[in-house]
Amino acid sequence: MDAAILQALEKIRCPFLDVFFGIFTALGEEMIIAAIIAVVYICFSKRIGEQALVTVLTASCVTAAVKSGVRRLRPYEAGAVDRVHIDNALVSTADLDPDMSFPSGHATATGGFFSALAIRIRKPLAVVLCSLFVLLVMLSRLYLGVHYPTDVLAGLAVGVGCAFLWQLVYRKWYGARLYIYLGVALCTLPFLFIPRTATHSMFQISAIALATAIGLLIEDNFIKFEDTDRWLHRLFRLLIVLACAAVPYLILHFTLPEGNWFDFLTYFAALLPAMTLAPFLYKKLKI
């Protein structure tokens, strides 16, 4: 059934749909979702942004661990269909890991984020729009030939499941929420020492989860920046957080040798000041 669905989609491929689904797969990129969450957290609603952040990163940790352990070949690698070749600054189907098909990271990230958003907003129109967007991102991965239907359904289940679990945590154990998230982040560390699961994506998500968990705890206990409704302040906040993340990232990226542990250090060192120094500057500069 998996292959039959992909082959049916392969028959309707055309230049317009290549572009259409390419746009949605780009919008579903984990880094794009992360950027959207960062904007929400810094500029609009710290509360909603924080819950979306822990939801998506928890779901991504689960998906990365499963991907690294299962190692399912992508459809085009298994010969089920040909992939649509896209290679630009926003999205590429040319440099994907060939055996990281199950579950879909795109479905996980979009499912987690938009489910968390819909749960918080709780308006019918918001639920419909969020569901439609997630569906189009999932369909785009099938159309491009880079995932099976079961891949995107599993990713969706992980994302939605984490959204409801974190909603429960925020409702019943709000004071302990960040310690629970720290526990999730720490659970990723053993996977870095198991040869089969010690993949680049596992090192990356582990570093991101740990840095954000520690950063959120420091911010929540010692800094406590507040939301702003002034657009100029929002712009300055974005510039500050970009600088706090970019400077250490670029320094380490161009000075450290290649290797998973060096990548881990680079991501961790870039995100921790973005989560702590940037909010501290917001308070000091009163923006």
C-alpha cells in the first residue's frame, strides 16, 4: 500500500506541483519551524513559544532516536519511486540521509508545532488551518518521493502525541515543566554512545535539547524577561538573539575540526547564549 500510494502520486507530477509541494516541504523544514517558534517566544508570547518549543524538540528527540535505530531506506533508495530533484537554499532532496526515512521529521515538527498552537488557541478556524497546513506538508513529502505514507503518519503521531502530553504537563505540573524537559534532553545522551544511533542528527538534536533545557531553566529562575507589544523592540530582540547565536556558532564552526562531538559543542555553545544572554540583554536594555 505504501508504494502504491507513492506511485499514484508520481503519475500526477508536473512542474506546477513540483513548485507547489516544494514550497510546503520548505515551510515544514525543522529549521523553519524552529525560526517561527523563536519569533513567537521572543516577540509575541513567551508562554506559547515555550510550550511549542518543548513540544517540538521533545517530538524531534523521539523521531531522531527512532530514525537512527530503524534506518529505513527512503522510497527512492528502495526503488519504489523516483524522487523529485529540488536543490536550493531553502530545501533540498539531493543531500538527504538515504536510510533515515522513518518517521518523517517534517511531519513530526509541523504536527507538534501546529497541534500545540491549535490546543492553545482552541478556535475552529485555527484548528482547520493548522490541520490543513500539516496535511499539505505531509503530502509534499510523499509527492517528492522522500517518505512513505507510514513515515509521515508515524511522524504526525509523535508530534501530536507530544503536543497533548505537554499540554497535560503545563496544566497539571507547570512548576516542574522545565525539569521534566531537562529529563527528556538528558535521555538523548545514551543514544550518542550507541554506534547505531550515534548519527549526526542525533548529536544535533541532543545538543539543541540540552542547550534549550538549561537555557529555559536559567531564564525562568533568574532572568524572567517579559513580552513586548512594541514592534521596534521586537526587531531589536531578534537582532540581539541572532547575534548571540551567530557569533559563537561561526567561531566554533570555522575553528573546530569535523566530528559529531565538535558539532554537538558548536550547537550547544550557540544556543545557550541565545537562550540566556539575549533575554538578559532584553531586560537590561528595557526592550
